[in-house]
Amino acid sequence: MMTVSDTHVYTLHFFGTLRDDFVTDYCPAGTALTMNERTFTLINLRTDQAGMLGILRHLHNSGCLLLALAIENRESETTRNMHLPQSEPQR
């Protein structure tokens, strides 16, 4: 069972652009970033629920759209995925 204070490893996939210094300014050490032309993915994001909400809010306020979220649960060695509709947003 997950609790609010548990630390998990997340992968987030977004539509939008990201400032070059976002990972160093807002993400825990060890977080990796892959960028494409119109999307980006944050990998190995190790944080608790409060940290995740802060990152999601900052990215939302920056105009980024969450496309997918995956949580790696080390205790049960399973991954929970939530995929949002893949239609590309119109701007």
C-alpha cells in the first residue's frame, strides 16, 4: 500500500517545451530528461507525493500537458501506468 510520504520512482511524459535548467532547478539528483521536438520525458524521478505535485503544478503552470505517468513500485517490482489520451493538443 502506498502512503503520501513514500518515495517512488516516476516517469512522466509531456507535450510542450521545457527550460534548459528545469531538471537541475526542480528535480531530484538522478533525474534524466529526454527531449523531442514537441514532447519531453522525465525518467528516474525519485520523489514523494508532495514533490510530485510540486513538479506537476510547475509544469502545468508552464503550459505543459501531461501525456503519461508511470510509477515504479520497487517493493512489488511492478509498474503502474496511467496513459492519458494520445491525441495531440491543439494550440
